[in-house]
Amino acid sequence: MNWKYAFAVGCALSLAITGCGDDGGGGGGGGGGGGETQTYAEFTQSAQDEYVDLLCTAIYDCPEKQAPFYIAYLGRYADKQECQANLADLFMADAGEDSTAVAIDAGRIEFDSAKATECLNSIRSFASSCPAITDVQSAVEAGGACEAMFIAQQAEGDPCLTDEACQTGYCDYSATDACYGQCAPQPTMAQEGESCDELDCADGLACVYDQQTYEGTCVAEQSRAEGEACDFQYNLCQQGLVCGIESTCVASVSYAAAGASCSAGEMCGPGSTCVDGTCAPHLAAGEACQQSMQCKPGLWCDAEGSGNCEQPRAEGESCEGGAECADGLSCSYSAESATCVAETGGETCEIPADGGSDADAGSSEADAGM
């Protein structure tokens, strides 16, 4: 994993800033300048703390600036304090071995502590403005100090597991038959307006698929004006706008208040959900539901069975999809049945310590799939 994946907040809501939950990982700080020195592990912990506070502030203090996707998932906590108390657990639940930390320890990446401090300060600068989550995400991904704190040490032709380790900025996995790749020149990228069915889009562009033709086109991020079409999966709306309930860019989103009437197509604000036509607290275990977003965090809706919010199913219990299995479990299918089973982590990839010879595999780095 890479710490910045936290800012993507994917559909599975795997909000893991890596480094949390491991034994320190993370090499010392290099890099110059004054200021207090911090290790990479200390940085990831601080980044998690700052981001948890930003997320909960954004959801509960200014929901009108947030896309409905975030309200539906993170708004299931009763209030801002419950969000802050529990959200860190989500980061730690998905935290696996951090390939960046291992690369720092192996000398494949140098960590600049001073730039890391600048990165943290840029995240903190959003705190007073109650920002849109997508604007924070864009600021982090735009580069600056948050990119400059990682200094690549691998030259073209050297083995790699992450782009960050390569001075060329690209780790090519097709260049070797091993589990690791090789630092190589940047590949050809699709530009704005070009097809992304065969090529990845260049930085700052998103591959957006047409719902009728299923063909992908590179679209500039933050390029859509108010009233233009958007998709919550991509950051297409201009800064200050949000992708609203009708999938168009709007200045703010209107959510129904607790106790107000609601119906299909409307959304209740954070801390409540639509139950029998009224915005009410999220449902506890044993209460009747229609979908899992109505249930309190950690519960799922057994709409096809009991019709109630249920506790997650334990290892060995039957399932129909991953949503009902407890943390650390997934639904495994066979010809006879489907059961919740323990998830297996990625295999460790051994990278040659001598710069390319498979004979001496000294430095261990995390599986690139993380």
C-alpha cells in the first residue's frame, strides 16, 4: 500500500494510510532542511490523525460540500465524535505491509523529513475552511511536497516494486519474469480527449467510460462546470463544486435534516437514514431494513433473509457476498456452498540486493498488489 491511497476512499472504503499497525517500518528520515526530524512511520501516523479529523469535520460540519457517496458511507456514525473515535479503526483494519516503508529501509527510496512536514502542513491548511473531501484529495495528488518527500534511488534498469522508487518515475512489470519490475522510461500516455481503452491517461486526467458505448475517454480532472455531468468515482467538478445526487456538478448538496420527511431519490444528512419516510437514526441489529446503508456501522442488511440489520458473519458461516462477512474475512464460493473465510495476504516479493541478479535475493519488499 501507499499512504496516499487513503485519500482515494475507494468503493470498498478501504481507508488505509499505510504504516499504521506495523512495527515501525519506515526508515529514517533523510532529507534536508531544518525543522523537527520525523521518520516515515511517524509521518504516516500524523497523516492518519490529520486526515481522520478532516474527514469527520467535512462530513458532519459541512455535508453540503460533500458528494453523496461520502455521506452514505461515513455519515452512518451518529455524530462527529463517534466518527473520530471509530474511523482510525478502519485505517488499521486494512493496513498491510507498506511497500514504501520497506523500500525506504532497503535504500530504494530516500524519505525527506522536511518535505513530509511541508506535506502535513498543506493538509492541515484545509482544517479551517471545512473543505470538500475531493479538494483535499486533489491537493495531495497534485504533487508538491507530498510527492517531493520521496526521492527515488533506482536508476533505469534497476529492479523495483513501486514507481516512487524509480528515478524515471515508472516501474515496468512487463520487463521481467520475476515478481518485481524494472525501472524504465515513462510509457506513452493517452492525452485529454483520447481513448483510454488501451492506454492509461496522463497525470491530471481521468478515464471516464460512456454508459452506452462502454468506451473510455481521458477527461481533465476538475474541468466540469456547474450543471455539467459528473460521476462520484472521478474528481471532475471544478474546485468549489461537488458531484451531487443527480450526478451533475453543483455548488452544494441539499440533505434532509433528522426528523424531516424523505423518499426514494432523496438523502438524509449525516447521522440519519430514511426509515419509513422519515430521516431517523441508523438501525440497530434486529431492526427491519431494506439496504445495508440504513444499518449502523459494522452491521449489514439481510434483505433476502431475515429482513433485519445483522451482525457480520464469522469464519465458516454461509454467505452470498463479501458484505456480510466480518473484517478480515471474504466470501469464498464452491460448487456446493459459499462461506466466510480468512483473507490471505499477498506473497512477499524478494528483490535482488545486487541490483538485478536473481542469485542474491537479499532485500524483501511487500507484494506490489498491496
